[in-house]
Amino acid sequence: MPWNLQTGATGQERTTKGMNMARVRLIVFDLDETLVHATEVALPCAHSFRIGPYFVYVRPFASDLIRFCASHFDMAVWSSSSERYVEIVIAELFGNSYPVAFSWAVSKCVQKVDPKSNGYVYIKDLRKALKHGYAADEIIMIDDSPEKLQRQPMRHLCLTEFTGDPCDTELLGVIERVKAMAEM
């Protein structure tokens, strides 16, 4: 079960049970519906930037989260989007101020048939980060899709999907949790 930021249907307290945070060295960010939302149809609020036909909306507090993580952890990006899209979003969010250890796109995902949807799920196997000098237990992946982290669910900080709401506060909780990791 991933470390979910959401309170359960029964109102249970959010927890870090089962997650070894003492050795976290690398935070890996997903992009779509985690840090940004991209859509071909403009939303009623102002977009942050555009990529081709897409209006891209940066999740509120994303810059605060990135700034904090940059001062305490190594950072990386792993998205199931195209390489060019990933490059552009990284340039917009991280720029030159916050370098990433690596940035991976769909080509680094493991494609697996999803019997529920009869489509595909793109799995992010954190063992691929070993060649960059990180052990799997030193990595936390911040992503909205638990099915993509099915091989290391205890290394997954699961967020609700961001759909462009300018009042979204999900990342405030993430900032508190990564602050706790930094203090360990």
C-alpha cells in the first residue's frame, strides 16, 4: 500500500507507517497531475505556460516544494510523457536554479497490459535509479498514480490527481512530509 496523503474514508490519520524515511536522498517527481496539469482546452483560470496545443497549469505550491527539496535532497523527474514534453516542463518548473539528477520519460517505463482497461500502464521501477548511485530505499517517488509504482509501493508518496484547480493545497501536506524526512 503506498504512503497516501489522503485520509481514508473512515477518517483515519495520515501515516508514514511502513516507510523507512531515515535514508531518503532522492525525491523523484512525476509531472502530469502531480506537479502540473496539461489540457488542450483552456480552463477558466490563467494557464502557467503552453506546450504546443496544451495549456499547462502548475499546481499551487509546486515552486515551494521544489525549492525546499533542492536544499535538502537530490531531485529527479520521471514521467510517462514524451521526452520533449518532459524537457520543456522541467525547464519551466526547475530551470537552471534547481538541477535534477536525471530526467526520464516514457522510454524508461516498463509497459504492461492493464487487464482492467485493456490498455497499458507504464510502470516506474525505481531499481533503474541504482546506476545513478541510489538504493531503492533511499528514494521517494511523488506521483498521483499508485499503479505506476507497483514494484516499490512503500517508496511512493501518493497524491490526489491535480486537474488545474488554482485552490489546490495538496502540496502543502507534501512539503510538511518532506520536511519531516529532511529532519531524520
